Amino acid sequence: MSRNRFPDADRAAVYRAIYQRRDMRHFLPDPIAPELLKRLLDAAHHAPSVGFMQPWRFIRISSVDLRKAIHALVEQERLCTAQALNEREDEFMKLKVEGILECAEVLVAALCEQREQHIFGRRTLPEMDLASLACAIQNMWLAARAEGIGMGWVSMFEPDALKKLLNMPEDSRPVAVLCLGHIATFYDKPMLEQEHWETRKNLDDLIFENFWGAPCR
């Protein structure tokens, strides 16, 4: 047993947040208190980042017109995605894929400009800045779940169109539209599993030993 581990109740709370985190699409209109939103952003800001580059930037969308414009971009991509799914198009169109117009807060998570200056840990793996931003988003997600706040990650948009809409620098990159808000209840299962879109894979099938495809003993 590690002498550095948390007390039992604290460890249980960490695992509970992990297992009960959900990608939410249904929200209540109640506002999020400013101090709570600040805590969630601070949790994101304490994520690990390669070379400590901290590539994350968050744009809070307080303009109603901007929110509607972002929703329009997402709706446009939703229709394109549906067409690309061919035989699953009708099934996909029945899914609720975002809550942009209903949630209390909309944040755009983005990668910073001038990222080419950061080569520590990125010389052969330049995409590690994206991995770092994903860690920040996950930190916020887990903190939101602990606070009882729903959060949804929306990735259906054309990045250049969103970048132009938000006057972002040329070498920056929007990665996610994040919906946050109070909810009536968290989904019992991930929504796409609940709606029979996909099932969770068996963990043993995803872990190899020494070589790709070799079962882990």
C-alpha cells in the first residue's frame, strides 16, 4: 500500500467522478455562479502539459448572437455528418448532439498561437499540445461532475469558420465547444451507449503486452 495514497473516502470520490462523468446534452436554464465557473476553469488550468507549455485558451461566449452563430455552425456540420454516415443517417439525426442554446455557459477551448516555439516534448510529437488541451478539458469535466454540473463536448464544427467568427489568431486552433450547466439528472450510462449507438469495449481487448496484439497475461 502506498503511503502517499488518499484516505479511502477521497479515493472513492475520485473514482466516482471518473465513472459517473457524462457527456451531457440536456440542461436547465439556471445560471452558474461566477465563483463556481472560476473553480472549473482553475481545475482545467492545473492540467499537465508537455514541456509545461500550457497551450489551452478558453473563450467564454456571453454574447447571445455569438452563441446562435456557433449553434448554426454546429447544425451545419451535424447535417454533413449525417450524410457521411450513409445507412446510419436517420439513426444519427434522432440523437441530440449539443445543448448550446440551452446550457448556462458556452466555452470554446482552443490551442494557443505560436505553438511552434514550444519544442520540449513536441519535436517528434507536435500533437502533444492537443493532448495537453484534452487533459485540461478532462480536468474541467471531472471537477464539473464533482460539483454536480453537467458538461458536454461538442466537436461538430468547421474549425476555420469558428476561428473567423471569434477573431482568433491565424495560428491558433479551436478544438471544442463546451456546454456547461445545471441539469435535472446525469445519464445512467454514456448517452451514446444509452441510445444504443455504441457499446463500451472490453478492456482486456485493448491492453497488449510487449508487442501489438499480444494478450496481456
